[in-house]
Amino acid sequence: MGFLGIKKRIRTELLIVLVVFSLLIIRIGYLQLIKGKMYAQMALEQQNLGREITAKRGTIYDRNGEILAMSASSEMITINPNNIPKDKKESVARTISEILELDYEKILKKVNKNSSIEIIAKKVDKEKSNQLRKWLLDNNIETGINIDEDAKRYYPNSTLASQIIGFCGSDNQGLNGLEAKYDEVLKGKSGNISKLSDAKGRKIGETGENYTEAIEGDSIELTIDSNIQKIAEKYLKEACIDNVCTDGGNILIMNPKNGDILAMATYPNYNLNEPFKINSEELANIWDTMSSEDKNNSLQAMWRNKAIADTYEPGSTFKLVTSSAALEEGICGTDKAGEFSCSGSIEIAKVRIKCWRYYRPHGGQSLRQALMNSCNPVFIGLGQRLGVENYYNYLEKFGFLGKTGIDIPGEAKSIFLAKEKVGPVELATISFGQRFEVTPIQMTTMLSTIANNGKYVQPRLVKARINSQTEEREEIDPIYRNQVISQQTAENVLSMMESVVSEGTGKNAKVEGYRIGGKTGTSEDGVNTGKYVTSFIGVAPINDPEVVMLVTLYNPTGEGGHQGGGVAAPVAGKIFAEVLPYLEIPKEGEEQKQKVKVPDLIGKTLSEAKKILKENNLEIKINENEEFGEKLITKQIPEKDISVEEGSFVIVH
């Protein structure tokens, strides 16, 4: 090759080098200037070894400030396998498995993994984590095992209101009941512990761990009164056992003036602190032999809130709807003697439907007497005179064709025939409460509408939200809907209900000194099943209703039979006898105590509050879970300016 050839070759190679170098410069510039921030962030994320700190869930209180659900401090154990010395791995695995009562082989597998972090256990009691801390200290193990703060959900009353409150999973997420419905409010925001590390989890540089504090979730205050809930659960359990109710039962107690659910009891209940432990001794004995599907179905049934999720035939309690519609439409009066006649049966579209007392007909009756006697032919006749279109309008207005909207998951819809498919016979059976199904919460809301001067009020379980950071309360206002019937019609229906208890089928719900109204009901649980649902729906006091109650017992098979008057009404009577005095509702003719307004105690010390309350003839009650010292009061129940009777307690936090 000549000189010119060599020179040309050198120029070509230099050009290639220059092009390659230029491309490298462009690439470096692109990576540094355009993609630099992204890659820096990716590197930081790869090097940043983080551990989540579970936030404490907000507290669930009853209406009086009693704690129903709270988050107790616990700890979480994680490991960085690559940071545990090789000669210590086996002893670490064995010690952790012994202290935390975990499977040794599974722990050893995690300890030997080539990973940066592994979760060993959550919700660990402090006692056990302290044992582990001591062992680590005694064995000079400083890296590879992390013990971080965690939160464990705890239910102080175990089984109380279990189907209402619900429970949380291992990840602190609400899985059932109000815990699920208000999960976003209660769960808070998780914190984080992070440090820079290499691919093997070894520390980079001298920087320590970065700590981001978890933010506690907000709290909620329920409409439930724990004392009334306990009363309801006590008598429901007693009734289900005494009457051998094979399918359990439920009791609903509601304030008709604002929709507050004071109690919602289901039997059997379960332990919220052990929600995956079956509550049936019979099932517990065969649990290990059951399939996964059968186990899951059994647990779902145990957690099920019958008061909102199950439908049933209401039977004669539904005659209150027919009565309300007939009076509102001016079809009849309440006390016109002989306005109706019972001959023992009535024929509708060539189908003869009997009265329950067909063997000894009721004869001439007023509407009041027909309700007292629970006479089917009278209400069938009223249904025919109302007509399908009109009757379904009242079903709609009373809320039976939709859901009540109560603030808890799982509410079922009622089961009615489509309006266009309802013939004379179908309308007849609807008129006295059979061949359709509704939920207990719908029935309770219906009577609350009547007791609230005919105005529909939506049932609710949560009345306030409390900010965990500022302790500021956000009240949740009651929701009122349409005027279903007039005040006059409502008063007439309540008056007839009082006669049912004083002289009719509801006599067993009487309580000396109180004006109580009610209606009994008995229906078949399905067609030709041989099972029955017995119920009683009641209201007190008639002159100024403050309590509406529904007792529903499923398939009572005891010696007392299955009639609502003999089985369900006595249960209601016992509950009214305890709840009405507890709510300080005076008996007829009993002298009422002087009313006083609750003073403002917020920002006061305990000693100052005691003095102020004494001057106002009121008593103080301190939450048992709090130690005051010199702390200032941040919450009081009732709130300032609420009128209460002299001698009443004011709860302070």
C-alpha cells in the first residue's frame, strides 16, 4: 500500500472515531440532561429499602363515648436476609419461630432467601417482640432483623354489636360491617422507614434510616347505645334459646324522630377478636372435615346481619301499611261500629281465603277492632278498594320498593311481584302481609315514619366523624324524605296500635305505666316449608314516640308455639320495661324532673367541669380509658345547650 493509501485509511479511521465519539457525547448528554432525573429516581428507588408502618385505625365509639373498636399498639417483624450473618441464620430462624410460635422450616426458608426484605409477622404483641429484642442483644446481632411499630385492631366488648361493627383483615383493611363501609375514614395513612442499600440489602454510606410517621385514621361515633344494645342482645338470646329458634333472630330499636338506630341485635353473634372462629359448637366439632367452600359459607352466614341482609314475610304487622293507606285515602274511619263484617272467610276471584279465626267469625267490626283482632278479610277488602296502582304508590312512599339507604354494606331489596303482574288474589295476600318479602330494617323504618308524624326518616348508624389530628367533630345530619301520610292519619294508626297492646293480640307487650302500641305477626318462612317467622313491631310512648322496636324470631319450635302474640310480644315487653326508664322517659302521671341546658365544658379542666356541673345540678362521668391529670376537656356528651333532666350525667373526654 502506498503513502496515499495509508493517509486515506488514517483519515477514514479518524472520521469513524470522531463519529463514534460524537454519538457517545450525544448519548451521554441525552442520558444526563433529558433522562437524568428519571434514572436518578430509579436508582434511588432501587437503593431505598423501605418498610411500611401501619397507621392506627380510628376509634369507633357508641353514642355515649364508649369505645367499641380501637387500635392497640403492636409490632411487625421483618428481616433483611442478606444482612444476617451466615453462621447465625439457623439460630435466628429457630429463635424467631419459637418466640412467635411459627413454623421453623418456613422461617428458615425466608432467612436463607437472596432478597432484600421479607415479612415475618404482623400484629406481634410487645411481650413477644421484647423477647426477641433481648435475644438479639444477647447474641450481638445488630443487622438484618427489624422490629417496627404496628397496630392491632381490638374490640373491648368482644361479641357486642358484632354484625354491625364488622372486623379487619391482617392488612388492617375493613372487611365487614361498619369497618368496611367506613374503611376510607378509619384506615389513616401508612408511614415508612427507609434507608439506602445495595442489591444485597447492605447499607450505603453513613446516612441513617428516614422515618415518615403514620397518620392515625379519623374516628366515628355511632347512633348505637351500648346499654340498649346489651339489653336487646340479652333478651334476644334468651328468646331464641327458650323458643328453640333454629334460624336465630334479630331485634331493631330506632328513634323515629331522627332515624338513629339505638340497637341492632342479631343472634347468634360472634367474637370480633376471633372473627374466623366459628360460633357453632356443632360445626366446630366437624370443622376440620369440611370443604373450603362449606367453611366459607358458614363464616359468611355467621357474619351476616339479618336485620338488613335477610328478607321475610312480615305477616300481620304489614296490616299497618294497609290501615295507613286506607285512612289516608278516606276509605274508612277508625271507630265506625260495624263498618266491616267478618264471616270467617272472603272469596276473591273464585279463591276463598280464610280468617285465622274462621271457626268463630269476628262479625261486625270497626277498623280498630279489626286491627286488634288481626282479621284478614277486613284488610283484604281494604286492599281491593285501594286498588293495585294506589297500593303500590304507598309501597313506594313507605320505601318498600327500594332500599332504605342505611349506612352499612349488605342491605337487601324487598321481593314484590311487578305491579303489572298483580291480580285480585295477589293484592289480597299483600294486604294482610303474605306472599312477598321485606327486610326488618324496612319494617322498622315504616313504623318510624308513622311515629314521626307521617314523615319518612332514613335510618342511620353513624352520627359524627372526629378528625384524629384536630379532634374536630363533623356532625352527620339526619335525612328526612317525603311526607308519606298526614299527621292526623299517623295519630289514628298509633291510637289503634295502642288498642292492640291494651286489649288485642299484643297484650304481652304491656308495660305498667307506659302507653305502648304494637302489632303482632306470624308468617310462613317460604311455601310449604313447615317453618314460621314470628314478630312484634311496637312503639312507645304513644303520645310522643321515642322508641320503635321490631322483634323477629325465625322458626321458633319450642313449646310456646310460633304465634307473634305469645312468642315475640313478651320479648318486646321486657325490652320496653328496661329501655324506657333508661332513656328517662317518665311513666304516665309521673312527675317530670326539671330540664336544664348542658353547659360548655370544652377547654376546661376536670375540677372546673365538676364545679360548673354541680352548679347546674348535673353529674360528671369520665371515660374509664382516660387519665385526665391536668389535661383539658376536648369532647363532651351531650354537647352544650342540649336540654336534659336535672341529675343527668355528662360524659367528658
